[in-house]
Amino acid sequence: MAVIAAMVPHFFDAGRAREIMATLAGAIAPGSYLIISVGCGVPEVGDRLVKEYEAGTLRNHPPAEIASFFAGAQVLDPPGITFAADWEPGALASRPALTGVHVLAGVGRLPASRQP
């Protein structure tokens, strides 16, 4: 089974995003996958977008914080949490550093069994 949280976590503060993902992870079978994509930007660009976006409240989570949303799932590496386009077959092996606003994505696999 897989849960896909596509372009969702950036609408919540980090603590709430972790709670949501942990709740979803707890509701699916061991060995399932969490797929997460998040809008993310360097502070000077991402913070400006957060202020200008009017359809809802955005948060600009740094990559390390995004990693915390995987609720105990082992993030598949390669490619890890990276530019969403890197998950395409034949994508570039590596991209330059985060320089503006991008979509970061990762796939994590939950442990095959749960501890009591």
C-alpha cells in the first residue's frame, strides 16, 4: 500500500505535518510506502512566496525538516529526498543545490513489522 502526500505538508507547520504523516503511517500495513512531495525554497525566495501566497497558509520547510515527515519510514536512497524530477527514469544523476523554489520529493518504506 502507499500513501501519497503530494504538495500537502507545506500547508502545515512542521509539528502538525509530522503528526499527520505519523497518523497515516500508523493506519497502513507494515512494509507500505509513504510518498511525500513538498514545495521548498531557499529562505529569501521561499519566505517571499510564503508571504505572497493568498490561497492558504504556506510553510517553507528546509530539506532536513522534510525528512522528519517520513514517520519512521526508511527513505529510499538513491535518490533520497531530492528534486521531484530526479524520480523520473533517466533523470540527471545529481542536480545543483537548492537555489530558488522547487518541489522536493521522497519515497519511504515503513518497516516490515511493527514493534508492540
